[in-house]
Amino acid sequence: MTQFSEQPASFTQDRGFRSELNAEEEAAIAAAREILFRHISRNPVLTSWAAVVDYCSFSVRGDVERFHVLYLDRKNRLISDERMGVGTVDHVPVYPREVIKRALILGASALILVHNHPSGDPTPSEADLAMTKEVQKGCRFLGLTLHDHIIVGAGHEVSLRGLGKM
């Protein structure tokens, strides 16, 4: 199974994020997401850490918290990018049972958790850490691999695995 070995110990990357977008820019982002999804569907192996982070930062950024799970097969091919919840400016409800249940339904072998912090600061909260540990326990019990939990901020991302939190 491909491992994301390029990931540094505490991964952050400047992306030049702009928080205020007009309708035309929002439409361009929606179109770019569709193009990116088509590209990943045709080239579905997520082999580089940079590709994973680029995809994640593009798919969840927004004014409210959004929680996605990337469900992967044994070769780290993307089976599905599922939005599991949309919340407020500082909270999104996540149910570890539902995250794992969906993995089993899809026949996934691995997961990557992804969510954004609209405040721009991707520092994980205690709730983020606790929820990740619960998902990780369930994954271990059922033979699934939890590769990472990526938190997207304004212009940079944080990997909980890279921070040593998983």
C-alpha cells in the first residue's frame, strides 16, 4: 500500500488564500472542483502527499466547517470523497460510527479525514483530536487504515499524523 512518506513532521504550506470571493470566483472554484474530481477519477491513485493536500484544501475550504472523508481502496485509489457534515463557523458534528459504517458499505480499505477551520487557523482542537482517536480505534478494530486527519486553514494545512497526534 502506498504510504505518504513525503509528509514532513509538522506539515504546513502557504497557499495564498483569499477569504472573500465574488459570485464569479465562486463559480470558477466550483468548476475547478469538478475538473479536479474528474482528474482524480481518471488518475485515482493518491501517490504523493502534495496531491492529497492540494485536493483536500481545494475540496473543503469555505466559510463554515465542512467535514469530508476520502475513502480509498487497497491501492489508495479514491473510491469516494464524501461530505459527512456541514456545520457552523466553529463546529461540525461528526459521528465516528457513521464514518466507519460508510467505509464498510463502500468496501474501503483506508480513510483520510479532512475538515476546514474557517477561522484560518488549522490548529487542531481537543474535539478534533478526540474524534480522530475514536475513528482510529474503530478502524483498527475493523482492519481499516486511517492514514491521516488533515485540517485546512487559510492558506495552509495541518496533518495530525505529521504533528504526531495519531
